[in-house]
Amino acid sequence: MEEVEVNLEEQFEAKVAKDIRIEPKDWMPDAYRKTLIRQISQHAHSEIVGMLPEGNWITRAPSLKRKAILLAKVQDEAGHGLYLYSAAETLGASRDQMIADLHSGKAKYSSIFNYPTLSWADIGAIGWLVDGAAIMNQVPLCRTSYGPYARAMVRVCKEESFHQRQGFEIMMTLCNGAPEQKKMAQEAFNRWWWPTLMMFGPKDEESPNTEQSMRWRIKRFTNDELRQRFVDMMVPQAEFLGLTVPDKDLKWNEAKNGYDYGQIDWDEFWSVVKGNGPCNKQRIQTRVKADQEGAWVREAALAHAEKRAQRERQKAEQAA
Amino acid sequence: MNTKEWPLWEVFIRSKQGLDHKHVGSLHAADAEMAVQNARDVYTRRMEGISIWVVESKHIHASNPDDATAFYEPANDKVYRHPTFYEVPAEIKNM
């Protein structure tokens, strides 16, 4: 019995090492399944909670065009959450359980969404920075070892690039506008820069799951690798906009062909992860309220479907 | 969570006329009609499709990946089913 198990594990490892995708019905180690369910459901929750800070500005967007764009973006985030929930379900996770874990606080989501959106410029900063960081994280996930997750990420990445561009365009419009608008853009940049760098997760030496996830090819790059790439990509874009990166230690390092950047406030990071960010409670309350207030719709739809099915059965019986 | 979960449906989309329907993912819906509407909203926001099929996931029957080696064995040793098995003289064109 034990021998068979070892054999399966070896076969699995060999497949992953050869970049052969793992599909739902294939044998996989329990820990691999668990890690994926945790990561994919967290990712799904992030998409869903991520609608809230932006949804805050739909009714106050500065023009009909911006409103339509923001609405489409928020709708995309809902879609991304749904792709990911269904990918997690292929591993045996139940949708209701995942939602319950989000609402009880047992499941985490990206801490970035626990920060408030104080001005319209925050919507630009989110698209440009937060979605930029998300893309950096997500592009390698298109090659992740679990098939349904990789396929969901391909769809997500295709749609995400519009999100980043619309954010950049908002920032560019503000930066080319009146001094007050430029100031708004800079203030939003100051608010979002550091939390965005935290999105890549703890430093490599403090990221307990990274090594195993890299071996299983769930992750392709470490947190610090992706964070460095992000900084190197964003600094020239900030310069183009005429914005100042809020980091006095930021400087070009010729030897490593990248930027050195200042110390991230990890106390803040862990505090927000533990539920003490500016908006943690509000975000979960909003989700729970939506779930509760929508319960009657879900019940009614089910009752309607059952009644209709019953009627069709009766009709078939009468005809027979 | 006082109600039971809506059933799970698998979604297949024909991206354009002349192509076949392809599996794109799954979703929850109370009935087939709602599943088609939800599939439109979730999977075709950018003109990805012109036709949608939905099938309740419980109705899908699949081959077992553990049996794959034995199951597909019969096709494995019949190389003569492929045109490359046959030698064609260089002088013969259009074959």
C-alpha cells in the first residue's frame, strides 16, 4: 500500500518537473491540493473584495465615460472572482464554504483592499499601481502547474491590461491638468505606493510557503523577485507622469541593473493582514450584508426552478 | 447559509460560426436558463462567443486518468494509422 503511494507521489513530481499540467481528476498530494485551495480561494476573495474600494466611486466618477469604464472594470473583477472560485471547486472546495470562510475572517484576501479610496485620483492609482502589481503576480500564474488555475489566469490577464491602462490614463489626465489635479495624483501615489509593494507578500526569508510552492511550480518567482521587477517597471512610468516616488532611499543601482528601494513597513503589513487595516471591518461587513440581503433571491430562484421542473415532469406524465 | 447551493454547470462556447463549442469553465445557477444568462455575463463580456451550451456538471461522465495508459493502449501500437508510416518515392508528387 505504502509503496503505491510513493509511486504516485514520484509520478506527480516527475510530471510537474516536466511542466505537464495537473488536471482535476489526476492524483495529487493532499498538501498540494490544500495549498492550491488556499491560494486560489484567497485570490478569488481578493477579486470580490477588490470591487468595493472602486465601487465606492462609480456614482461619483467625473464623467459618463469614466463611469462606464469603471463599471466595466468592476464587473470584470466580479468575473475574475467567479473564474477563480470555479477553479477552486475543481479541487473539491465548496463555494458556500469558501464564502463562509471569507465572512468569518478565516480566509484572507489581498490586504491592499483594506485601504480607503479618498479621492478620484485613488481610482487612477489603483488601476495603475495595484492592477500593475496584480499583473506582475498573475502573468507567471498563467503557467502554474494546476490546469484550471492556469486557464483562469489566462482569461484574467487578458482582461487585466485594460484595467492598468485606464488607471494610467486617469493619472496622466490629472498630471496634465491643473496644479490641484496634479497634487491629487501625487497624494494618491503617496498613499498607494507602499501598500502596493506589500502586495507581493513578505520578504522571501519570511515567506514559509514559497519554497514548496516553487517546487510544485505553483509559483514561478519569489515575492522579492516580483517586487523588484515591479519597482524597476514603475519608476520610469512615475517619472513620465512627473510624479515623485515617495521613497527617499530609492536610487538606481548600476551593479544589479535595478533600483534599490527603502525599507517596507512590515509592522503595518502584518497589522493589516491580522485585520487591523483602515477598512478591514467595513469590507467584510459590506460582503456579509450583500450576502444576507441577497439570500431571498437565491432561495426564490431555486424554488422557481424546482416548481418549473416539477411542472414539466407532470406534463410529461400526462402525455405518456 | 440557510439555503442549499445552486447546482454547478459546465459552460461551452462557440467563439465563431464554423468552430466547435469549447469548454471554458463552470458556474452556479438555479436552472438552465439562468445558467445561459450567467454564462453570457461571466464568459462573453468581450464578444468571446456567439453560442453557449450549458450542462449540469453532474451529467458529465469522464474517463479515469488512472486508467489512461491501459485505456488508450489500443491506439498506441497502430502506427500504420498515420500517413507517415508509409514510404512514398520522391518522384511521386501530390500524395
